[in-house]
Amino acid sequence: MSEIAAKYSPKEVENHWYKFWIENNFFHSEPNDKKPYTIVIPPPNVTGVLHMGHMLNNTIQDVLIRRARMLGYNACWVPGTDHASIATEAKVVNKLKEEGISKFDIGREKFLEHAWEWTNKHGGIILEQLKKLGCSCDWERTKFTLDDDLYDSVIKCFVDLYNRGYIYKGHKMINWDPEAKTNISDEEVIHKEQNGKLFFLRYKIAGENKYVVVATTRPETIFGDSAICINPQDERYSFLKGKKVIIPICGREIPVIEDEYVDIEFGTGVLKITPAHDVNDYNLGKKHKLQTIDIFNDDATLNELGLNYKGKDRFTVRKEIVKELKDLDLLEKEEEHINKVGTSERTGAVIEPKISIQWFMKMKDFAEPALKTVLDDELKLYPDKFKNTYKHWLEDIHDWNISRQLWWGHRIPAYYYGKGENEYVVAETIEAALTLAQQKIPSLVLEDLKQEEDVLDTWFSSWLWPISVFNGINEPENKEINYYYPTQDLVTGPDIIFFWVARMVMAGYAFRNERPFSNVYFTGIVRDKQRRKMSKQLGNSPDPLDLIETYGADGVRVGVLLSSSAGNDLMFDEDLCTQGRNFANKIWNSFRLVKSWDVDHTKKSPAESLEAISWIKNKIAQIIHQINQDFDKYRISDALMSIYKLIWDDYCSWYLEVIKPTYGESIDAETYQQTVSILEDLLKLLHPYMPFLTEEIWQNLNERKTQESLIVSEYPVATDFDISCIINFETTKEIVTSIRNFRSGKGISPKDSVELYIKTSYKLQNTNSIKKLANISTIHTYDTLEIPVFSFLVGKDEFSIPFAESLDLEAEKEKLKEEIKYFQGFLKSVNAKLNNEKFVTSAPEKVVEMERKKQSDTLEKIKILETKLKNL
């Protein structure tokens, strides 16, 4: 075997083993006789690049899939990307704009050519970056939401739901994104608190030399006013009943209406009603049969109804109209005002309410089974605090606005054959649409049909993802969908619990009558040390690829998981990656140490090695049980921490120290082989978290042939363990640590052996390990000692080491007095509790018992210390 490198080099190792795994097809899955374990990736946008949220999410998925693979499941992790209608179209539109081209000038077909060109160039970047992280996805199964089979799935789904009466076309108020120039659903609107102003405008009463003051946050919308409204119970404005007022600047007369909706306490108690640009005004407008006047163009500039403000942006108009109102003495006053403003989740633009004809989907029937499966714990959410969030949304579900005024996406399969908005048919193909349309107008030909221009909401394809990646919509009984579906685990962020998770559950019941997965693990948000969400805009998010370059993929994976529990935000600090890298180096150095030993096949195993082997095997068995429990409860980070401590503390710091041969000597064959076997189990436990490092050590450990890969080795099985053996060795650690502290405090070299006296009620275990680790020449037991000694307690047992001749006895007496004083103070506080009748009678029995135990233990310690002081 070639010489083992002195320093672990992640870059060389990672490239080598990832290529090896791919070449040996270890990531690929096909249906077979094994039990499947399936994860579908939350498909990142094709516009995206790897960020810290992706790092966290995909590391967790890879840990789950690698462990399942080692547990003997047929593990299948399906990767893919989402076409991201709004984001991708915006990228392509901007690219064309830089070239002086408008999408409307070149038309739909040519625009889509540019969109595909952009997607083919940029769309796979994030998946290639995931490979750098070590993600063991089945890359042969990579899917894209606009792949032909997935496209067909979406169209088939739409037609089916339409025919079942769940999809309809309606005239409603929607959320208009003036930057993307499309409507978006309620769930895609982010409401943000903003500092604004409340403007008090004067509306002149028609035919009178009086005016009424109306408060508004949006003076630019006065051109769309259809009425002003008062509360019929508001006596202040009874004189306005039945009258009309004149809108400032535009001079149009509008009626005064009455409705109890008006809050008498807000503003002036008078509302301007603008049905085209406010959802509440729209409802009032319908109720009172008011005119709906749309004053905005699609880009939120004012149209011709805005008079001299035509063509100007709404926020520019707001500033300018306030100035004009002041000049005309039609502005009473303005006040600072905080209000919630709806913004687009995709573009950040302020949403403009707009009346529009759109496609909608009725959701109530689908919500019922999706809610029941979570409330009945058939589908489990981790952490379960998100149950209430999920429940709240599904109980208050609204019809889903599924159409978007875009070209990039799944084009709605509705075909118009007449001039009216309602003269259309819905079909999977234009030929099928023609057949349906001819039933109404027999003379129609293909050229008479015109397809709907709108595409479907991106989430309308994503909600089918666990089904469509296995072609389960197009071929409901195909071999793959019946084998891999339902999937097992979904790992995602709680921010898309509405957009995606709940809708996938609804789709599962709508199209396969079962849930799409068994468990949903919600990650937290990755934040910086100041608790700010990491983002490009704030500049507080490190480039994940730079982190991998610096710390190695394994170091980064450990770093992001060390402080990441389900549903809780991760306070990311680059020091965590340093800790991950240091852990990798620690393991590498321990491996080099083991490989450096000469093996003597004639040598008998020393007693201390037998003690250490027995302990570490039992400890590993205990930790395997704990790890399995953690994974059952999706405590992924807790499991990592257990492995981390097992390797760093127990294996490296204690086990190897016990069995390590004296310098210049060889190790016996039995201890060596046991150590190799123990290390193999540790590598298996660690592999899901640190795949590259563990594979490198595994392949070198016994100079294996590379076909025997760790990635497909068998995960350690949880076996019975002897808890007393583990407890005894914990006592051994305490004794050794106390002796080492004594040596350090008294200036005794670790190389100088000392004698150990023990006053104990039980037979001391692991005496050979104690002798070796603490350099003890002889261990004696005693009842009383005639010589001056330094004593310490481990539990209730007293351990003593003879004083050196140079020891300062007076100083030792003072230390003992300080210890006695400390324990007397502690005893006083315990006694105060136990002498308090209220505490003893009302506190839980276990708490009282604990205090009594503290009392007896402290009394015993004081007694021992006083005896030691007396002896001195």
C-alpha cells in the first residue's frame, strides 16, 4: 500500500470517490425485491445556485438516503429542477431587453426558444453543485418540470379536474404583480409593515359650498373612486345621506353610500370606495352595484383615466398628486401611518389588486383528506408544532388561482372557438378539442381554434412531483409508481408548507387515493450570528462552494448539522465548519496512528486492552440504539453529536490511549484486529454524515479492493449491551482524570509512577487500564492510612495518593477547609428547602427525594473531608 498522507486532503479524495461511486452505479435504483426507500428532492429553481438553505436541506436528505442504503433498502433519491415560471421568464425578458428585444415583438414561439436556450445553459448548475456536496442522487432519474412526460402529466391533470368540475374560469379580484406582469396567488403575497402616510383629502359636496374630509393611504387611486361611504350609525355624517360629492382634481361626481362596514373610529370615519383597486372596496362595490373603474396599466402606470398623470408610475403620481392637492387647497393634512403592504414573493414588487378573468380550482374537497391524514398521525410532521399551521391553512382554504399571464410554463389546455370568453373547450390536444368544439359548431376546423395564452401556476406542476417523476399520472399502474410510491421522507422548509407540502398531499389523495410520503422533516432558516436570515441582498451568506473548497465537503456537512434541529433556525457560524474540518483531521490522524503500529502475531493481548475492547464495544452498541431512536424521531443532528462524541472522546481520547503500545513496541494481533473492526463500525455510523473521509479510510484500512465500497456496506445492527460495563468505565475515566489533575497540581511528571490507595465498598474495575492511563505502579485498598495522602472522591469512594516529601501541608489544610466551607454552604441551602413544610408537601415526590439525596451525599462528603483534615 502507498504511504498514508500525513494530512487529509479533501479536494483530491472527494473528486476521486464521487467519480468512483458514479462509475459503479451505487446511486442508481431500479425496482427489485428489496423494500424501497424513496425521497424526491424539493426541486430547486433552474434560475438558482446553491445557497446555505440548499446546503442544509440536501445534506439532511443525503444523510437519510445513505443510511437507508446501508440498512439494506433499495434507496432512490430522485433529483430535478423546477421551471420557475415567473423567475425564469424575468431572467429571459431582462436578457432580451439588454439586447434591445421585447418578448412581444418576437412572439411566443421565438421567446420560448430563447427561454429553452437560457435554461439549457444555466438550468443544471445547481445540480452540479449538489454533487460537490456529496449528494448521492440517482442522476439517471433527473427530472425537469417541463420534461415531455411531466408536461403531459400536468395537462392530463388539468383536463381531469376540469371534467370533474373542480376547475373553472371566473371574474375576480386578484393580486397583480406589475413587475412580472402576471397575477399571483394569495400565498405568494408577503405582507410587510411599512412606514407610510395617511392623507386627508377634501371632497366637495355637490351643489354646496362645503366639503367632507376622507382619509386614504393611496391618493393616486382617486381617479378610480366610485363612491364615498359612511356608517349609517355615524350621526356626524347624517347630513351626507343621499348626496353626492366631487372627486378632487378629476371633478367627477360620485354618490355617498351607507354601510356598517365603515369603522367610525378610523381616519375621519368616511371611506373612499375604489372597487377596482382594493378587495374590500370591490366587495362593497358589488353589494351596492357601483361602477368598477380600472385606472392602471399592467405595469402599474396610470392609464388615460389618470388625466395628466397618464403613463406615470403609481408611486411617482402619489408624490405629485399630493403636491397638486396642496396647491388646490384640497389636502386637509397628512399623518405618519404604519400599514401592511402586500409584496410579490417572487419579485418583491408591491402588489396591485386588480379585477381580472382567471382560472381557479376549488380546493375544499381535496383539503379534507389531506387534513385528516395529518391530524390522525398517518402522515407525521417533524417537529409536530407545524401541525397547527397546516391545520389552520387547510381549514380556511380558498379556491386556488392557477393561471398566470406568462409564456414560460404549462400552457392551459383550453381552446376558444368563438368570440366570447366562455366559448371554449378543454382537452389534452388540439385535435381532441376540435372534436369537442364540433359538437357545438360542426363546421369548425383546426385553424378556428385558439389556445388560451396563460400558463399554469408553477406550483400546479410541483404539486404532482412525487407522482409525476414516476410517470404515475400518465400511466397510473406502471411498475415504478407502484414500487416507489408512496415515498418515505420529505425534507423541506416550513415556508412552503402551503405552496407545496399540503398541495402534494392533496394531489396524492386526488390522483392515487393515498398520501405521497410518510414523514415531513421541516428544516429551519439558516441565519447569521446576528440572527439575520442569510441572503445575497444582506451580503451575509457565504458561498457554499467556497466553504467546500476551504473546509472540505465533509467539514461543511458536519458544520451545518452540528446546530440544526428540526424546525429550528440554524445560527450558522463558519467556526462550525472549522470544527467539522478538525473532526475530519482527528479521525484521519487516529487512522494513521492505528496503521503505524507493527503487529506481533505471537504476542498475547494485555489485560488493559481486553478491558478497553469490552467497554468500547458495549459503548458502541449503546450509541447505535441511541442513534436509531434519534433517526426514528428525526433528530438528525442529535445522532451526529452522539457519533461525534463517541469517536472524538471515547474512541480517540480513551480507547486508543489504553490499547496503544508503548513506544518502540508492537501491538498484539487480536487487539489490532479488534481495533480495525471497531473502526469499521465507527466509519459505517459516520458515513452518512461524512461520506468522503469515511470511504477513503475504509478503502485503505485493510488495503481493500475498491469494489468493496463503504457506501453499500451493512449498517451496524443494534445489539444488547452491558450497561454496568459502560458505567464502570465512566468511573475509570473519573479516577484517571482526578489522578492526572493531582499530578498537574502537584508538579508530578506523568512519567513518574505513583501508588494509589483506595477506600471503597466495591471491587474496583478496569484496574489495568487505570494503571496504564494514570501511570500507577501499585493499587492498594485500605481502611485507615498512617501516611499523609492527597485524597479525592469519585462518587462516594475515596482515592488517595501519598504526598511527596516536598508537599506544603499547611497549604493542603487550607484547601480542605475551603472545600468543607463550600459544602457546608451548599448543605445549608438544601436544608432550608427540606425544612420548608410547604416545599416538602407540595413539590413532586421525585424532587423531594432528590433534595434528600443531595443532603445525605453532602453530609458524607463533609465527613470525609473533615477526617482528611484531622489526619493532616
